[in-house]
Amino acid sequence: MAFTPQSFLSNIKAKDGLAKNNRFEVILPIPQYVNDFVKSSALEKLLNLPTTIVTDVSDAINQILGNESADGQSKTSNASMSRYLALQCESAELPGRELITTDVKIYGPTFKVPYQTQYNQLALNFVCTNEFYERKLFDRWLDAIMPSDTNNLRFPKGGNTGTGYMTNIKVIQYDDFIKQIYAVEMIDAYPISIAAQPLSWSEEGFHRLTVQFAYQKYRVVYSGQYDIAAAAAQLFGDKASRFFDKAGNSISERLITPVSRLIF
């Protein structure tokens, strides 16, 4: 079949347009041990972050992912901190996945057979404020994993010791109507590196912080619900978003669809 612009545009419109890579959100739950480790340091005064969102971030994301029985690593111990990081996260990525193969020859030509799955590391980029809170936070997180003074590695999940430093990070993709169309949850994630931040007298830019996370595997959710609070914030401001954040969960998707298409 010959290619025509009309057929291409018709095909795109039939799927509600093209997905945009700037419609995303990152939810980074803070482990209890890391939260306690940060609060015991000089950063304690920086934990008084604005709490304009009245609902717990972890509860909201569990509803988005349809994961009512989420484990402890999917719940944040500091909702304000998780919300703050979500706002400061300038760029992220939907991580890749690869099948590791080996060459096999039974009879005839050699062919490849998969034997293991490999997940790529996750890179998150944060915009830094003048308090340098973002850099200090992840410095303390790495210290919580392996203290620089003793080099004694902590237990990843802690068990009964309460020293677990792993979390489950969620990256959510939205459409133009602020509906979750795809979500990835990284299981047993923790930071493994903080990128260097260059300094120069010849530039007047602002600092960005790149943090690499390792994780065991990821889970995919292929569809979700509308974020009524986010839609209300764009239309009516933050005050309206707080009202819809409470009421949005009781509104069914069947009712939201025609209303959202009229609004947008």
C-alpha cells in the first residue's frame, strides 16, 4: 500500500495522537531507614517542605498502579519529600530491558537462545535549589548504604534490623488528557552513583544532579486512570487540585472520559 499523508494522520488520530515525552511523573518512595538517617543529620531543618498535597503520595500511586496490597517498599515514609523530588525531577526515562542470549548449534547453522533477562540502570535528573537539598539527600542515602567512615555495608532489606535502604520507584507516562497510559515500577531500587557537577566561572547556568539507580527488575502496568487533581490544577490552580484530589477517586472513568474531552 502506498504511503499517503492523509492515511498517516488518520492512523495517528485514531490512536488519540502521539505520546509526548514531557508528560511524565516520577514517584520515589523514601525508605524508613533512609528517612531516619537524614533526619538525624544537619538536614533535619530542610525536611519542613510544603505539604500542599493533602493525600499521601504512596497511596495515590498505589491506586494508579492498581496495587492495593503493595509491600512496604512501595510506600513512602516521608510524603512531603517524595512529592518534592517528583517536582524537582527534570528528566527521567522508561528503562530498557534486554534478553541475554547464547549461541547454540544442534545441526546446521548456529542460532541464539535466550537464557537471562537484563535490566538497564535508571537515570534520574534533578534540578538543584540554592539549599542544595537534592545533593545532600542522595549523599546521605549513599552513606546509609555504606558509611564512609566504617565502610560496613548495610543489609539491603534490613529484616528485623530496620536498616533497609531499597525502594520501589515508579515512572508514569501520561497522555494529553492526563491519563496514565503506561507505568513502570522498578523493584528493589537504590542509588549507586551521583554524577559529578561541574563548576565554571564562564557560565551562569544552574545545577542539575544525575543519580543512577540499580534495581532487580521492573513491573509494567499498561493502563491507568485519569489524574483529576492534575487536570484541575492546570485549569483552576492548586487550590482546586486539592479538592479534586480527594474527590477524584470516587469518580468513575466512564464519567470522566466525556467530561475531559469537553474540557480539553
